[in-house]
Amino acid sequence: LAKDPADHFLVDPQTHFELLRGLRGSERCIIGCFHSHPNGLAMPSADDRANAIEQDFVWLIASGKELGAFDLFAHVFDEAVGGFVPLELRH
């Protein structure tokens, strides 16, 4: 949810908190989010950095390339380093 979805994404805080409450007491949890940078790199943007507050939260980011292809990278927010640390994706 964002004012201009072409430029930004924002998880609706109410939806996020409702999900957190719904998961309380279960073995399930939210470990991260996924979004794309269609015209940019699959790296955390300045907006991503400004909105990152949850320690060890995974940011999975895809970026557009050629038709039908994309890059996909994962980063984890680490307060100790003041930003994101790349994660290795394995398949």
C-alpha cells in the first residue's frame, strides 16, 4: 500500500499488526517481505533503509531485466551494522 505504487511499497500497518496478533501463540511468524524494483537493482533502496526497523527481518527483492528474466537477492536487516547484510539464496 503506497501513495504511488509505481515508486514505493508500504505494508499496511493495520494488516501487519493483525497478522502478528493472529500468529501469536503459534509456531509461525513473519520472517520478511518481498517486493520488486522493476526499473532498479535488486538491492535495498534508500526508502527500504528508511523503513527497516525489525532486527533479522529478511528483504527479498527482485529487479526487472529482459522480458521474462529478473534478478533476485535477499538481505537481512542488522541493527548492529546499521543496515542490510546480503544473504545467500540457495536452491
